Amino acid sequence: MTEDDVDPEDPRPAGHYPRFADNEWHYIPDELAQTISLGPAGDGENGQDWVLTYTPEKREENDREKVLVRLTPRALHELYIETKGLDVETRQMGHRAECDLCGEMVDLERAIPTGQGEPCHRRCWADAYGAPEWFTDHV
């Protein structure tokens, strides 16, 4: 499917994604990709949610309206997990990945990053880098 095949008024490809057939779909062509942004909702003060914004394509340029999606910390974490490059099998397992230190599976919701940014168990991190006893009590 090429960009020319996309109908901006009906961007879901016919016969595809039946699970989401009743949802509203948006289309962002290459020339509008720069309209996508992700950042703090306000002035960057602590505790603020983040906002994902984009401007979808419409047949008439005047019809374009910026879409804003508020992301709570949990939602932002889920977005990070989805965009981190996990394969489909890993995502379908409930957001789990291989612990960078021990090789066993770790729930990404409970994982912490290693020095290289890879997921690992709290206990593995504590063993590798040293941590107070209370640190691993929340496993």
C-alpha cells in the first residue's frame, strides 16, 4: 500500500484491522510527520502528565485539527514499552522482556533499567551494582 492509496477520510485499509473497525482512525502522511510531538503538558513542572499531539490528514486542508492525547505516567510507560522495539511475541506475553543481567523474563512494569538502559529485575540490579536491603523488598 502506498501513500496514494490512503483515503484521508477513511484511513483504515479495507479488510484490515477488524478488531479496530469501530474506532476513529487518523492518517499522518510524510509531510505532516513533523506535526507529531510528545512532551510535558505544561512548563515542565514535576508531576505533570505528558501530551502526544499530531495533526491528521483530511481531504480539505482547513479541516485539519490538532489532536491532543493526554498521557498519564502509566500511559507514557506503556507507550515507551510499545515503541522500544519489542517483537510481537514479547508484547503478546504481557509486556515482558529478557532480563539483561540474568536472562530470565521480567515484567516490564516491574523492571528497572541497567546502566545501558536494558530491563532487569530489581534483585539482579542490586546484585550487580549493590543496593540496600530495602531496595529488593519490593520485588
